[in-house]
Amino acid sequence: MTGNIYSGTADYLVSEDLRNAVNISIALGRPLLIKGEPGTGKTMLAKSIADGLKMPLIIWNIKSTTKAQEGLYVYDTVQRLYDSQFGDRDVSDIKQYIKLGRLGEAFVSDRQTVLLIDEIDKADLEFPNDLLWELDIMNFYIPETGETVTARHRPVVVITSNAEKELPDAFLRRCIFHYISFPDEEMMGNIVRVHFPDLESKLLAEALKAFYWIRSLPGLLKKPSTSELLDWVQALVVGGIHPDRVVAEIPFLGVLLKKNQDFDQVLRRIHSPGGVQRQTVWAGNVRSGLRT
Amino acid sequence: MFTGFFYTLRDEKVPVTPTEWMTLMEALDRGLAGGSLSGFYYLARAVLVKSEAYYDRFDLAFRRYFDGIETSENLAGQVARWLQNALPPLKVDPAGRLPFSDWSLEELKRQLEERLAEQKEEHHGGSRWIGTGGTSPFGHSGYHPAGLRIGGQSGNRSAVKVAAERRYRDFRNDDTLNTRQFEVALRKLRQLSRNEEKPPDVLNVDKTIDATCRKGGMLELVWDRPRKNTVKVVLMMDSGGSMNPYAKLCSQLFQAASKVNHFKDIKFYYFHNCIYDRLFNDPFCLVKNSVRTLDVLRELDSTYRLILVGDASMAPSELLMVGGALDWGVENDEPGEAWLRRLAVHFTHSVWLNPIPEYMWPPAGERSYDTIGIIRGIFPMFELTVEGLERAVNKLKVNR
């Protein structure tokens, strides 16, 4: 194994299997494909790897119009046309009109980099296949200048996907895959602690109870995720909510739930007798007198 | 090595290819498994499995392969040593474990870890029987099975245990699906759009600028064919009584199909158990709100992709007899089967989605069993699950 071993960073808690997957991908020089529910920190992982391994992070955000070619280089023909008309520069030197894309940048960097290809599933179906060769062989050819750009240091490639599209098999075969499952209550507690080190334990415990209770409700259109929980905890702290009220009332519900139907459903459950009962079982120690 | 595991995975329908297998071998060669079975578990999963949908099958295969293993031929190196020693205790009969029952787990762990550490030194590079050998330093007869178990703790057992937990069961793609998954699956019908059918009449600005510049300023127009989805879909759903258990599933499919707005056109019709001379506009299947099936066939050309949803289960008379229709007021002078065949001939791309699990279906064309077999002979039938819908969509993409 090489000297680069990733073991998480202070602001990003990493599970054992994810850490293994990262290190396997680094050691084998294969791209690491990360999938998972929104808000499980897929994008943050790349930042944490970069921080942990002290490498620069290059982010390539993929949109529906992104072409694989753009990641390699763009030949700025318009600039060249302008220059030819105004005679500003020597237009016979094509090299100055070749602008490297994010992948190209990662290749020519004089240090090893972490390249994040974010939300690859947003792009066209063929996009991943178009990058196969470059990610495998780590070089590409620029016909305009007759140059071949070869990676000086094989970048650590992290690819995230929200599973909006199926990725091609040929592409998948070359990747190391990891699915970030939603953190359990204990792990989530640790994650919240990282962001709010001074949080009162009682408040945290109650917030987590309410949060996982909401997530356990059947038929939610959009389950609240980590980032919503963090916002909510922030709101609870700022609002000065007493821990005893958290589970019974779920204040600032709108921070957790973004869809009308979900919001109504949870409100109904809080106010219906059965709902409160179930909630009370969940909350365990909420005394009946606290229900409002 | 471990080749048997490869075939166990294939057996569990995890799509593993030799390419990935070779990557795993390379990784093992570099010691990335860290010499423990849990290391091997994570390594193999990361390298071999490319979708959370297969995590559960991987776990099942892993458990099957490593739980019952007895021979050592397939295994190599350190992992093999761990396996040989760590696995047998999983089969120790309960009587052998009894003496430990009143010990605290922590205590047990601590002592056994101590013992294991000692044992490592004494047997370093020596006997393969770590477990058996491990009993002698203590000379304590009762330690034997537990000692093996702690051996498992650092290697084998936890991985098998993790696998046995089947935490990813929910992600299996042969489970019935939710609206979002339906949508994703239906969206794949987009690939169908054939650009070649239309003339190139959309100006590609980027390419025009590019080409013009390459020509040194001489205008060079570049035209593209429009990238529009040409797929038209007609969805016909059974709303008969036997479909009630699947009502939620069907309504999810309906929601997904109406939400996916990339189809050029989508039409919905309903029927009760089988299709006869009338199709209904709503799930209540009342004649006053119905259209003639023949009119539908006239209106919808054969390029519409036909998706039928139903359990295909009915009394054989409903399918095979004139006048067999269940509802009063529907007078079918042709048997349902004739209507189904008419639909199958008219729509060149058609599938039948059945919420009943596939293993319960009789073979296609089998007429003596029940109506599923007959209908399977007319339409390609798929399970109403993520996997089934994906296969159905693939079927809809190519001409039969």
C-alpha cells in the first residue's frame, strides 16, 4: 500500500466501510463511485479526503449539458477569431487557445490532487463512457496542437451519483463502489456533535428522537436528511427551545419538512391521540403532562 | 482463489464480471484485505458490487459461501487460516457453550483477546490450527470453542455477521418499488427517441460558431436533428377486485407515469379483469364513462407503447368465452383472448406488468393452469418491481 491512507478528518466522520472503500480506491488507482441518499455527505467526502491527505481539491460540477470533452480541454476558437481580426496576439500559436478542463487540470498539477466529479448522473447517458479511456489510461490527446497530456500524478477520483440515471456497465466495472447508508442514531449524534460541540446532550437526544420518529413515518414524500437536521438543531438552539418541548411539539417543523403533504401528515400525527401515544412510546420519558 | 465465491455471487444474481474479479485478485495481492475476513468483506463488496441494490444479494452470497465452508482448497494465505479456525465454532452445538452463559461478555472478550494475543506469538508461522493450539497455553478445556470465536471476532465472524444482518435488504431492486423508482425506470424509455426520423432543422449555435471560426470567419451553419422524445405510451390498468391488494402499487405507477412528462403522449385506460369491446376512462369501470376499444385502436397508431398492468388472474371463462365478461352491461361477442390478441397485433411494442411475483406464474402459453399462462403467451410479462419494470422498458425499446 502507498503512503496515502485516509482515515477521516475532524469535521467529517467516516464509517469503517467507507474508509476502507476510499483506501482501496486510492491503492488501486480506480475511481471511487459514491451513491447515497441526499444529505449523507457524498460531496463532503471528497473535501475530507483532500484535507486528510493534504491534497488540493478540484471540483468538476456536472450539469445536464456537460460534455466529457469539456473536462479535458476547450479550444477557444472565438477568442482566436477575435485575435485574428484585431491582431492582438499571434494566432498561429494555437496552444494559447487551448484551455484545460477540470480533469486536464488534475492531470497537469504538479502535486497529486483529489478530483471530485460531482453528480455524474446529471449528464447525458453517454457521458461516463466518454471518460472511460481518460480515467483508465490517465492521458488524452489534443489534436489541435498534437500534444498528449499525461497525468503526472494519478489523481484520486471521487465520483458522486444520485441515481437519477443508470450508469453504463463498462463504466461501473472500473469503479470502486460505495453506498453511504443513512447514519444510525448514534452516528448521527456524533455528526451533530461535530457541528455543535457545545450542544446540550438532552436537547440533542430529544432532537434525534423526533428526527428519527419523523423519518420512520410511512409515506413521506421527502424524508428529512442530515443537513435538515443540522439546520433544525441550529433553529432549536437559536430559538431557545426547552428540550422537553422538542419531541412533544416538534417546533420549527418547516425546517425539517419541505413538502406540504409531509408537513400536514406530521402535524396530524402529533395532534391525533394515536400519534402522540406512539410518539410517547418513542420518546419514552416524555410525561403525559408535557403534551400540549 | 475463492473462485467458488465468484460463482456463488453469480448464483445469487450479483452481476460480477471477470474484469472486476481480476481487480479483486490484484487488490488481494496487494494485501488490501488486511488479512481479515471483514477486510475481505468490505474489499470484495467495494470492488465487485456496483449498486446498493445488490448489497443484499452480496450479503446472502457471502454468508452462504463463508458460513458453511469446510474445505481449505479454495482459500489461501492468511485469510484461509482465519477461516479454518474461525468458522467451526459457528457450528458448535449449544451444549458446548453452556459454561459461558453466566459470564459477562466484556469479561469473556477481554480474556479471550489476551489468550489470542499470546497464541499469536506462540504459533507464529507455525501450526495452522490456531484455535486448537490456542487451547493449550491455558490448558482450560472450556476455552476451546470460545477461543475460536474470538478468532472470529478479529476476522471471520464479524464479517459473516455483518453479512448475516442483511442491512441492505431494503435496497433490493426486485422489491416492489416506490413512485420515485418507477419514475426513474420509466424515464429510461427516453432512449427510444429516434433522432434520425426528423430532418436536421435545429441550429446548433455552438457548433456553428466553432465551424465558422475554423473557417476563419466564413459563416458555416451547423444543423442538428431535434432531440425530442418520440415515445408515446398507452397505459391500461386492471382495476378489478383481485387487484385491490395491489391498488397502492398501481396508483404509484400511475402517479409516476403521469409525472414523467417526457413522453410525447400518454393515455390511460382501465379495464376489469380482461379487455373486451370497451375500455374505461376511470378506475370505476362504468359503461357511461367508457370508450369503444376499436375507437382507441383507430385513434392510437401502432407506435404507441402499450403497457398493461394487471394480475392476469380471472376465471378462464372471462378470457375464453363469448359473453364471459364479469360485468353486466358489457356484452362481449368475442372472447377476451381475441381482444388481447388484437391489441398485441396492433401495438408492436407491448408488455404486461404483473404485481404477482414471477415464481408463481405458470409457464408461457400453458393453457391448462390458469389465465396467467395464456396471457403470457400473448404479451411478454414482467413482474411489477424495479427490475421487472426495467426489463419491460428494455422490451419496449426494441421491436419484438
